[in-house]
Amino acid sequence: DSEAHENMARAAPAVEKRESSKYNSVLDYHKAFASGRSSPPKVLDELLRAVDALPPELRIFQVMVDREVLRKEADASAERYSKDKFLSVFDGVPVAFKDMVWIVGLSTTKGRCSGRGPDGHDGVWFNTIGRFAAPELYRARVCMCQCSCPRVGKQAQALAFLQSRGAKVVQVKLPNLEVLALAQAVNIAVDFALGHEKQKFEAPGTLEPATHIQLGLGGTMSGVELQATNWIRGYAVQYLQELFKEKDLSGIFTPTLASLPPRMPASAKTTGESNTTLIMKLLQYIFLGNLCGHPCISIPAGLSKEGLPVAVQVIAKHWDEHVCLRLANAMDEPQFRSVPPGFVDLLRKS
């Protein structure tokens, strides 16, 4: 049904009528601030305490805005709420950004380019659902992602849920995945090397050993190699455009990660780790949307038996962000929600 994702959106209960999520939404923070149950300074203090309690070797936050600046902004937000003059529902809500977003005073990464490319081998069969797609999980487990059975089970449950809401499954083939992944890796390596070239030479002590290796690899790529990856990207973009049109798809449904991440080795806690093979394995479903510029969304699908979050990914057509949001909205159900160990509720004392 070409309107499956629209029907799912209409069938989902209104946000205010749903069972409370385990996570706080922007609206939850806003209501707490507006009612006086909590305040931006109180939430900020809880956040900073939680950040300080994180294992330092994980380096989850690379950099933060100066804490005194944060406190002044939180105080100003609280003052606006006290006068019922808040700027928006986002006023006072703490956020974390990837360093591709321009933030005053913080470093920002660079962008990348595009082109065209080949055809051939290394095809992996997928299934698709609704006007949107889903990989045949058991075959993918053998041929591609080597997922453990519990992970396949969680993702199969998510797929079955969407099918129960009207999604339909069809088969598509995505060829040359290994070549496309290599092209994406080369593009990222070159962009990374260019964006951090000054830091590498002027402040090498600020970079981890693994980062030096990555920058070194990116710096060895030739212009011919980079241009070849741009041709390959163009081929992939054209192939996906034709695939979505030919099969009348809403999107491609995959696991978010191809396998559960392993435990961090003890040595990595002091020096970091350079393991490109592991990274490529984990991200073999994620790279395609990144390479071709397609909107994607990762949707929680529960916990593995080890207690790690498991998720599924939807890759939609260009400009079809609404499809990603509708499907994520449809799966916002208690059976898929989970709270990983270490989760901190910043409104718990409100």
C-alpha cells in the first residue's frame, strides 16, 4: 500500500495520550520548567554531575561550552520562564551536538562532495516493506551482517510489528556494497585529514594515536582515488533513485548495527584503539545513507540479552524525512522502549 506510512501515522496515538516514555522529551522539560516543577539551572546541575561521573576513558563529550557560560544561560532561561516569556519549548533544554553543527567557540568538521561510478558484483538480497524496504534478516545474517540470533529476533519483531500496521515486503537487490563501503571510507578519511590538518601539525598532542593513524591514511589518498570514489557515489545515488522509483518503495529497513559492539579492550582505555575492520563491520548498514545523502533514522527495538540497546534503521528517499519520522512514530511503543545501564533522568527530582 503506497499510503502505508501515512496510515501508520494516523493510527499512532497522540503523544499526550501515550504511555509515558522512559526518556524525557523536549516537551517534558518544557512542561517541568513552565510549571515550576523544575528549572533550567537545576537540570543543568544534574547534567553536569552526570557528565562528571562518566568513565573518563570513554571521552563521550569531546568539548563543552564553558560551564559558567552555561550557568548564565540557564539562569537567563529560568528568568524568562518566571515571567512566562520563554523563547520556545526548547528554551533551557540541554542538548548535545555532533561537531558538524556550527556552535560559537567550538570546532566544527567539514563537508564532502559527489559524482558517478560502476556496476557489477557483491550483491546482497534485501526484502522491502510497505512502500518501504526491509532486509531479509536471516539471509542477511548469513551473507552480510553475521548478527547473533537474539539481535535478528529483535529486528524481526520490529519488522513484524510494522507489517501488522500495514507494511508489505518486497525484494530488492543492492549490488556492490563492499565497493560502496570502501568509497565512503576513502571519502571520510580524506575529509577528516583535510579538516584536521592544521591540528595534526600544530597541536599533535591533542589527538589520540588512532586519530593520527586515520589522518595518516587520509593524507595518502591521491586525487585520482578521491575522484574515483565520487564517481562511485554518483552511481550509488542513481541506483537508489531508480530502485525507489521502480519498486515504489517508502524506504529500506535494516539493522542499525550489523553486530553487537564488543567489550572495550583494557589497552584502549589508555591509548584508544585503531580498528578499522571492526568499524566497517559495525557500520555496514549505516554507510549507504551517508554516502548517498538519504535521510535515515535509527529506531529503538529493545535490548539484547547482554543488555545492550538494539535498533533498526530506515533509509528513505531524498526529501522524505517525513517517512522516517512517521515510521519512528509508529514504533514508539512500550515493547520497543528500553533504558540502558547508567541512564540518568535529569527530571527525577522534579
